[in-house]
Amino acid sequence: MKSSITDSPRNVSVGEKDNFKIDPFEKGLTKFIQHSNTPITIALQGEWGSGKTSLMNSLRENLCQSTESKFYDIWLNTWEYALMKDAESTLIDIIIKLIQRVSEIAGIGSSKKEKLVSGIKKIGLSALRISGAFHSIGGKMADELENSTNGSDATIGEIRDELESIIENFINQDSKNGFIFFIDDLDRIDPPVAVKLLEILKNIFTLKKCVFILAIDYDVVIKGLEPKFGKLSDTNEREFRSFFDKIIQVPFSMPVSSYKVDEFLKESLLSIDYINKDQSKNIDLITKFSEISNLSVGKNPRALKRLMNSLSLINCINSAKENSIDNNQLNEDLEFLVNFALVSIQIAYPPVYRLLSKYPGFTNWNENTALELNLKTLDKISIEKLNQSVEFDEDWEKILFRLCEVDHYLKKRALSVSRLLNMLKMLIENQEEEIEDIIGGVISLSSVTNLEAFDKEVIDYHVSSFLKNIRGRLIPKLKCFFPNNQNEIKQIGKRVQVNFKFSLLNNVTFRMSSWPKDGKVNLYLFTNIEYGKDIGDFKEDLKNNNLLDEFASTEYEYQTEMKEKSPFLVHDLFDIGTWKYKKIIYSYINFHSDLVLPKPEDFYTSETIDVIANHILLTNKYRSKILKLIDKRNIK
């Protein structure tokens, strides 16, 4: 077992495996380079962490370091030369280093080497003049560069001829085919500097018997050219592409979509002890892990490794906590899948993770949720379009869509987010527990790797134990109120995880849950009544049944008495909830209320238990009144 997965690029020389099965691409590119005419420049394109350096390592091993290799290699990490330096110094240092490495390999004599050292300065000065950067240096550094050239005025042709002569004379005395320059991490330096470097390489190092392999993303080139061409648009896109095409003869896009992640996930999850050997043989389980990662972090190797390390850290921390695991365990495979999905969402979609942390029952997201998030409302045309989409036809999915609309990255990934949550929904619906119970029960495990975990003060308590403590005190208290109906007052279900459900008289169901709020503890109480099916507008339906005034009067009485007799915060009864099932929309009148106290122990006192019990009785009283109103509507 290892507690982490290293993020170091793959090192073929020590036998590291091809985790993502890109061997055909690697061999094909190797063969292409072996038989290429020179000069040639190849760009390995891909986002940060997509495996460009790993592929360059493999090419270097196959082409330059094996026993029958035909090329000398020069490796340069541009990031190292850009640290704590201005753009001009970075460019000069990079060019000097490339020439120094050529001279070392070519074994130039001392006298010629001294001449070349002077030439290096000359090359640096000329390169800056070519790029237009020299005039912005000024000061002592500019004077030193001018003096180092001894009054000579080097031209690009002279610089190129000198280098080409050194390389060709050396190669002619050897059995090698030439030099391969590996230029790494261009996408980590300032984009305008990266673009200037590309121009200099094009003007100076376009040499026979030389292959340049650059690790760069096209997006970096776009950003680097914005000072010259402006923001990329349909009208100037050709100018951006033309510049890239002049510099790069062969673009090679990293084959991320072809990466085979199943085997990597299986071996990584096994190595960090997240799954056991039996689970690693469960093809269906491993496939689900792969589907979840594809819908969240994708196939980017760096993102996948970060996911593995987050999962391992969570395991280590939670296993070190005493009594941190509740006695009531979920189905193991389901628990591992849900936790895997939540950590994936935390890494890939932080706003969605934040919302799940607060409201884990995502299928109950409604207009209240949208109001709290200050989400923009949808017009009728947008709603009609979403209703025709499988991914966004339900009410909670529309809330998700509106959340994604306000985030540039989420907007592009909205379909993936919806499919991921729907996948979780399907997995959980096969269990006895509700979505809110399972998501809420597992999500607390992943909070330790949340980047925003320490932004606000958070009280640390075990929700399941907290609710069980209240249950042990509340049920006996409620039974005292109904001595002749004690059998009806009981817990519903076998487990208390993030919800405690119980029945009052006549099978009336209440649900209690809890979460931290502003450094305190929030106790949430909920019960509801089904109002009807496909009713349309709630107030309009009340009005059509001549019940609007009576409902408003009961709502006013409810709010008034609650303020006088209960410290709970109660919510508006006009704010109804809906649930769509088999194209039928069910409407519910919801009784929401919250009690916030400083710490868990404050809820265990006899005084607070009395407050909670009396509030439940008051809620049930008005629940009965509203139920009578609904009965009138049904009669009509």
C-alpha cells in the first residue's frame, strides 16, 4: 500500500508502465521522427497535466538514449529559466543554454570555444533585436551585451550558419543522424514570452539535422499573440493559426480522449487501499469509477492523480479519528462510489460541491434553492427547451442548469454534471435509503480536502450521533403527550445517518436533519402534505377553488402563533415543492423550520427537548388545518 500517487512524469528509463495505453501513438510518433527530413519542429499540444512531459521522456529514451539511438538529445525546461527573471533575461538565458549544450556535445576546442562564448552573447543580442525586446532592456545589462559583441553587427544568417556548421561537421564524423531539442513547459511561462521564444527558435535554430519537439498548448499561443492581434475572434482567427503554422510543421495533439483509464484507476485505487482485491476484480464497479471520472475530472493524468491522492488523504484522516464511523454502514460498493463521485465533484465542479454540502438531497432542489443562490430565472422559451432535454427536464435539473449558467467552466460542462448526478440518483434509488441520507452521510468525509473548508468557521460534530441523542430524548417526550397512542410514535427506518424520521399519530411523518451554520448547529424539521397532481400555479389553483383567502388566513395564523410560542424559524407555506415522476408533477405544501444553537450539547437539555416537542405539536396542529383545506378542494 502507498498513501499517494506521484505526479512525476513517466520515466521509461526505469521501466515505468504506460498507464494510459498510448503505446501506438508513442511508437507512431517515434517512427515519424526517425525518418523525418530536417529541419522540423513538432508541437506536442495538450492542456496542463495531459502527459506532454511523459511523452517527451519516452521519445527521448527511444530516440536518443537507447543503445541503437541515432540522435543526440538536448533537454531544456523553460520554466526553470523564467523563475524570478524578466522576459528579456529569460530569452537570453534560454538561447545561451541551447548553444552551450550543442558546443559541449560537439566537443569544441578551447580556442573555438572562447570564440563561441563571444558568439553566444552576439546571438543573445541579435535574438533580442529580432524580437524587438532589446530596446526595452536599457541600463547596465544592455551596455554589457553591446560590449560583448566587440562592435560586430551579427546577422541572423551568420548566427545560423555558424551553428549549422558546428552541428554538421560534428555529425559527419559520427554515426548519429542529428540533434533533437526537447523544449518543455512552454505553457508554464508567460504566454508573450513563449511566443517570442518560438519566433527566435524559428529564426535562429531552423537548422539541418535538427529536430525541435515543443511541449505547448495552442491556447498559450493565442494568449501570447493577443497583444499583437487582439482577442481571438472569427475575423482574426486565421492570423493566429497562420502564426502557429509558420512556426510548427507538425502539430501532435495529446490523445487524451483515447487514454484507457480503467486499468489506471483500478491499480491506483488498489495501491492506496481505497478498494480491496475482490473489488478490483469487479468489472462493473471499476467501470462505474471510470464513468464517474470521465464525467468530472476527465482523463487528464494530473487531475486523476490528484483525485487519487485526495481519496487517500480522506481515508487516512477518517481512519485516524476515533469513533468516526457510524455503526450503521451503507452498502460498501455504493459508499465507495458515492465518496469517489463527491471527491471528483469537489475537484472538478466546486460550486456544485458547495451546494451538495448544504443540500445533499439534490433531487429536492427547488426555487428556494435558486433564490438562496440568487440564480437568474428562466424565460418560458428556455424552460420549454429544457423540458425537451433528458438532462434538464426535472425541476432540480433546471436549478442545476441555472447554477452552471453563471460559471464559465460549468456552462461548458453542464451536460456532464447533470449526467453525473443522474448516475448517482440511479445508483442510490436501488437502495432503501433516500438520496439525501446517503449523500449527506458520505459528504462529510470529503470535506477535509475541500479548498474552501477553512474559509469560514465550521463546528465539527457527528451528525448521526447528534440526531440519535435527540431521538433518545424526544421520542419518550412525545409519547408522554399521547399516552394512549404510544405505539404510533416511533422511528421510521432502521438507520439514522443524516436524517432522523419518525411518525406521529395517524402515520404523519416528520423528518429531522442537521448541518453546521455560521459556526453553530442548525436543526431542521420538515413535514409535508401532497396538494395535488399537475395543478399548475398553486395560488391560481387555490383561487379557482375559492380557498385562497382561507389559506392566507391560516398561513397568517400559523406564522403569528409560531413567532409567539416557538424559537424555531418557520418558512412560508405558500412556497410549495414539486416532484416529477413519470411525467406527472406532484405538488406538496412544505412545513420547514429551523432551530440554531451554539453547540450540539445545547440540544440535549430537557428545556430544549421540550421546545422541540412543543414545536412539533404546533406544526402538526397547522398541518391538520391545511389538510382540511385540501380535503375541500378534493371534494370540489
